[in-house]
Amino acid sequence: MSYLDPRAGQTSGDDTSVPAPYAYDVPGKTAWHAAENAPTSQLPLVQPEEEAAPPPKRGPGRRRAKGGAPGVPTTSRAGRNLPAAIGVGVGLVLVVLASLLFWGPAFFGVIVIASGVGVWEMVRALRSSGANAPAVPLLAGSVLMTGLAWYGGTDALLLGLLVTVLAAIVWRLADGPAAFRRDLTASVLIAVYVPFLLSFGILLFLPDHEDGRWRVLCTLLAVVLSDTGGYATGVFFGKHKMAPSISPGKTWEGFAGSVCASAIGSALLLYFLLDIQVYWGLLFGALISVVAVVGDLAESMLKRDLGVKDMSNLLPGHGGLMDRLDSILFAVPTAYLLFALIAWAQ
């Protein structure tokens, strides 16, 4: 019996000559039945599968990310030159310690230089956004503010800030109203963010404070403990990102480590150096850690908006001086207020 469809055409009587297609619509028969009884010459040919191409071999210069070439300087996870970073960091610490412990006026000079360099870096960085803050009045104002803070205290510092902002405004008015409107915000930001906040270090060190050098030292060490504790905890336990859009490397676990390290270390430092009760030291260290992290995030957000990685390349392995001052700028005025509160409460 044949399962050929009579509508498909006539056969020639030769068994090898079979018309196509096959009768897949014959009642009681299925398509696979017809195919099973079809001559071999009419069966579809099955093409052999192509062999998968072997994976390409790595070329001679391609290395795994974790393996570096011999002779390349060791770098940190952020791509920093670790030997240079450690050397510069130790040098900065020694300069600050020497000015604090051996000759008081040298600390004033350190603040003046740091303030001037910070203003210069900020002016250059903000130019990438189109703002052209006047460098001359801002540099002069930074020296004025630190000097007034050294000789006149808090009220004189506020006066220096006002004079600096007015000088920057007058300087930009000479270039026309458009330049004034464009650069006013940048000028005020630089004047407040760098010399004004940094001058609170002078207020901590004022000669009328018998323990001024220890107050400054405890504040700086609290920031160092916060940074170190946050880094170590984040490396080993960090899982939950704190602000991934601003600083991808910061985690909540690292933040907890920062607060704990700074609080415990500050409690010991304030007790042995300044004879302040432990609970005040814990509060001092915890708050300094919080504002230090906020200051770090604030500058990270500013650099992200400006599209720059570092404020400058002045310090090998660190970037700019502002990249090292970001945590200190917010910590110093906070420490000044906390010490005033502790003195009032005791």
C-alpha cells in the first residue's frame, strides 16, 4: 500500500521514482509513519554538527589581573604607588609632629602653607566646571584668616572670612556682572571650605590653651584611627556598600570599624594626655569619626561632579594635599566645639 498523496502528481511506475511531498494527511497515518516508509533517497540529509572552535589562546603579554610584571612598583587596590604613598605620609606626619611638639610658631606656618596649597588646588579643580574663582584674593585671604585666628581668636577669624569673600567679589566685579554671577559660588565655597575650616586648628592650638598641642594631636590621631580602622574592617568584612554612587569602596562595615577604632583610641588618648573622662573620649572619637567620613564623602562627591580623580598630583602616591585634608577639614571645627563642651561640662 502506498502512502503517496495522489494530489502530488503521478508516478512513473519505477520504484525508485517517488514523487514528493509525502502524504502526511492520509487518514490514520502520521507524519513520522510516512517518513519511516519513505525510500532512503528521499529522506532528508542530516548535516553533521560543526565542531566548536577552540578558545583563543592568550597572547604573550596578557596577564591575569592579580599578577603583575616583574619590576613594576607595587600598587594598592586604588592603583596608588604604595612605597611613595607611605614615604610621603610618614614625612607629613613628622612635619606636623615636629611643629606641634618642638616649636609652636612652626605649626602656624604649617597651617598657612596647607591652607594656601589647598586654595590653589581648589581653584584649579573648579576651573574644569567653568568657574574661575580669583586665586589672588583667595590666597591672600587664607593667610589673613589664619593670622587673625592666631592673634584674635574666633571673632577675628569670622572677620577674615568676610573680608576674603568681599575681596573676591570686588575682584570679579571688575570683569563684569557675568563673571561675578558665575564665580561667586565657587569663591565662597573655597574660602569657607579650606582656610576657614582649617583655621580651627589654630584655635585648638592657641597659646591660652595650656594643652593646645595635645588637643590638636588627639584630633589628628582620632582621624588617623578612623581611617585605619575603616580600611582594615572594610577589607576583611566589608560587604554592604555605603555610598556606591559617590565612593564605591566604602562599606557600612568599614564605617562601623572607623567609629569603634576612633572612639576607643580617643578614650585612651584623652584620658592619658588631657585627663578627660573615658565616656567623653568615647563620644569625642565617635563624633570625629562620623564627621571625618562625611568630609571624605563630600570631597569624593565634589571630585565626581568635576570629573577628576585627584585634586592635583602634588604628592606622589596621594594625589593632592586636599585629598589628605578632606577628613581633617570637618574634624577640626568639630573637635573645637567638643572640647569647649567638655570644658563647660566639667
